[in-house]
Amino acid sequence: MNASDELLDDEQEDTEVVEEESPPADEVHRLRVRKRIVGRRLDKFLHSRYPRISRTSLQSYIKRGQVTVNGLPTKASYEPASGDEVQIILPPPPPSEVLPQDIPLDIVYEDEWLIVINKAEGMVCHPAYASQTGTVANAVAFHAATLSRGEDPFRPGIVHRLDKNTTGVLLIAKTDEAHWRVSLQFERRTVRKEYFAICEGRVKLDGDIINKPLAPHPETTQRMVLPSAMPPRQAMFKEAITEYRVDKRYRGYTTVNLFPKTGRTHQLRVHMSSIGHPIVGDKLYGGRPVSEFDLSGVGSTEPLIEHQALHARRLAIMHPILEKPLVLEAPLSPRITRILELLEVHRK
């Protein structure tokens, strides 16, 4: 359905289509306001006509002069009056710079608006530069006929991210409307996220909330730091809150369920390390690899896992289009499952 079709809805009877033309580069839409509604701003007026475009994007169009009222530039706060002619120039979709690649995906849910995968270890979410390949974005660009554009051509469809070696639920949007509506849920912190981790040591409390702000290390982009490791003047700290609950205790290890209330880089890894229980295999924050011999006293000394034993197990959202609760789950990775089998047999 195009923009002019939307204007025929009963709820939009205060507008009529004056003219629509389609130059090769941009789409020009002209609307005439039939009646003034007190307190209705221009950005809200346009958002009601183009619900698939976020208000943030519409505000940027207004600021750049792509929206005029009676032929003149205006502000997002302007209240359209009866008889006003509003013109909006919609830019064409940017060309995708992500190379589609036939990479297998473990799809746990899909409809016409969303794809949800169980992300594999060792796979980054999107390219950092044009020539990078082998990412989730490359794989979904091959799998899906359409993906949301977002603000970054290297991240088509990518709504949120997981670390390279964190497995589990990753949500991808097929349409722009689904993308911004889900992003708004993340922004408002109404999304329920649950992770599973195997940590070193015996976690004493059955559950707790870790409230410790985080900032990028000033000398490397690879690590995050706590205020105790860096004077506040030298880094920009942001609020970071994690709730954890003990799942099961073993000799020397504890499995935990983690519920991040914020979404900072490496948040769960740093927070568990900060209470003396780094995630198994997370060498960046003090965790150690484990082998079959380490856990059972026999067998191979080759590491079962050399990266963080962390899995995004569950994501609960409101479906962005159908507006019904949607709980998305992904089974544990084979490496984490194998460690749990050995813990059950040898470390109870």
C-alpha cells in the first residue's frame, strides 16, 4: 500500500491528496489539510499519514527542508492550519551495501515482518566495513526478499546485537515499520531479555541486582570498564543494571539466569566478573576455558569452549504489527550443552 492509499482511511478525513508525482530520485507527496486540530504538531500529523516512517526520521526531513508548508520551510512544532498545503519529499531507499551470502541460519521464528534466529558462535551481527562478509546481515540479505533499511546500510534488518561469540535469540526486521516499532520497545525497556550463563565459582546469593555503570576503555574499543577501574573524568559512564538468579550450583561452577535491564556492550560479562564469578571461557574478563579433563578428571584436555559460555535464551516482546505478546526462545548451543552434561555427571 502506498502513501496515497493510506490517505483514504476514515481516520484521515481531514486531509485530501492534491497531487503526487514520482521523479526518478525522490517521491514528492502533496497533502492539503482540511481542518486544524489544536495541539497537533506537523511531525505528528505526518506520522499519522506515514506510520511506517518513524517520527525521528520525519523530524530530520523537516529540519533538512524536505517538508514545506505552503511552499515554505517550517519546524516540526508547527501546527498545520485548515487549507495548508504540505509537501514532503521522501528519499528513495539507499542501495544495500551488504553482499547476500548463502550462509545457513537456524531460524526459530519467521513471519512477513520479522525473522528470529538462534545466532551461531563466531558470527558477528553486521559488517564493520563494506568488504566484510560472513555476518548475520550477509546471511539474512540472502534469505529474505526485503529487510528494513534502518539508518546504516551495513545493518539491514538488524534491530539489536549479540557479541560475536554469544549465541541465542537475535531479532531481524523485514520492514521499516516493524524495525522502528521494535526499536522503540528496546528504547523504552519494555523488552524482557533472558540469558543463560555458566560462571566460575559458587555464587552465594540466590539472586541479586548488579547496578554498576560501564564505559568503553579509553585505550581500546575491545573492553568495557567500571568506575573503580577508571576515574569518571576519563570515561563517559552509562547506567548498567543486571538482575541475576541462580539456576543450579555445582562444585566450582554455577549456572545463572541473567535479566539485563539495560543493554550496554559486554554488560553481563563485566557484571558477573565484577562480583567474582566471571563467565566460563570469557578470557577478556577473567574467565578460563574448560576441558573434559578439567570437569571430569579424565578425557581430553582440549578446551570445550574458548569463549564466553553465554546464551541469549529468551526474548519477550510485543509483536510490532500484530500487537500481541511474542516470546522467542532458542535452544542452548552444543558446546554449552556438553559442559552441562559433564557438570551433572561429575560436579554435582
